[in-house]
Amino acid sequence: METLLSSHSLSPLFNPKSSFAKTHLPPQLQSRPNSLSLSKTITCSLKKQNPQSCTPFLQIPRNWVTHAQQGLTALAISLALNFSPLLYTGNGLASEFDVINEGPPKDSYVVDDAGVLSKVTKSDLKQLLSDLEARKNFKINFVTVRKLTSKADAFEYADQILEKWYPTVEEGNNKGIVVLVTSQKEGAVTGGPAFVQAVGESVLDSTVSENLPVLATEEKYNEAVVTSAKRLAAAIDGLPDPGGPKFMDNKRESNFKTREETEEKRGQFALVVGGLLVIAFVVPMAQYYAYVSRK
């Protein structure tokens, strides 16, 4: 700005009198110092005003666009975290797939992902199931998880584990999988054709309906796993069934209403709805009749 706005170019614009004096007066009467001082003052003022007046108008739109982009990015991430099925399930879903992808345990017969089994229980299971595998060539693996989010129930998850760990029929023929879901208080037993035939349908159903859910309801997870293993091993060895806990003695309280309670509530609800419908139709008609009768 100092180079362009010289004293000779600015002085005629801002000081017309001095320019007139230069044209019509002799050189001795012209006031050059005033014009020079004025040009210097204008140059200094332009230097001070340039960064304050021009820069903000150029930066405001850029800052606004930057903040808008950041806000949209944060909104997109929040929506993805809240509504994406893979991200919403969090550690529970990752834990389920970890159990499947890691494969069967090599040094033991237990995958305690829920963290509810003691060291004594794991040791007892290893001794019992390793002896069964050595004598009868049947291998049973126990899996505990906190909750299921990828499958509807424990049976689907157990079948998925069996298919993933033992892809072929030959590999999974004599294998058994026992799943215990601690949060849902339920379990499942599945296996290959030879395993199912050796155990028997009755023992399989009794184990799923008695040992696993009844004891899990009381949070006796160690006992549920150990008694199930002993019952399956006894069936494979051809020994008498030791049985499971009595369901009547450990009956769970149900939050569901009985059929009689449901019918009673349904009748009361129908009565209330019918009364509201009558009021909604009769009251406006009565008001209209009163209004017309007055006329």
C-alpha cells in the first residue's frame, strides 16, 4: 500500500485546495509539507485498518463452514453408534463371535466367557470329560456366555458353534456342545449324530429343562454345569440317570398373567373403551340437540 499510494497521487484526491494551489500559484507559495503530511497520515491509517476490516469478513464464512462440517461429522458418528446393529451390541456381540472364531479349547473342555465358573469346577470338568473322551471317544465342550444378541436362543447359538468348530459330519459326529446363557437363565445341548444317539433324547431334554435353567435361576452356575456333565457322561456310559433338580421345588416366579387374569383385564378394558366411545358420540349429539331446540 505504501508503494501504490504515493504522496503525488493521494494529495490531489484528499486535498483539492493544495492541488489547485500547485496549478495556479507560483512554486514559492505552494504548501508541499501539508500534502506530504496528509499522505503519510492516510498511508498509516490504511495500514491499521487493513487487517481489522478485511480479514474478519474473509474468515467468518470459512469458520462457519468448518463448524458445520464438524457438527455433521459428529452427528453421523452418533447415529452410527446408536443405530448400527454391529456397533450397538458392543462387547456382548464381539464376545459371542470371539467364542465361535477362536475354536474349541485345546487344553480344557470349558470356554467360560461369562466368567461364572470357579477353578475347582473347571478342574473337575477337565478330569471327568478327559476320562470320558479317553474311554468312549466322545468329547463334550461347555460354553458360558452372559447374553445372546446375534441369535434368538441358546439352541441356535449352540448349533452355530458346532458347525463352526467342526465343519464336517466326520469331525462333529462324536462331539457335544453345552451352552449356558447366564442372563437369560437358559441352556442348550447339541451334538453330532453319534453323540445324540449315545446320550438319548430323554436325557438331552431333561438336562436342558432341569439342570441348566433351574440351577441357573438360583445363580448356581457351577452346579448346573457339573451336574449336566455328570448326567451326560452317565448316559454315554450306560449308567442309570442321576436325574436333575426338581422343578417344582425350584419353580421360578413368572411375570406373565394367567389366562383368567388376562380375560378379566380384557373385559375391563373393553368396558372402559365402550364407555369412552359412548361419551364421545352421545355428548356432542346432546349438545347439538340442545342448541337446535333453543332456536
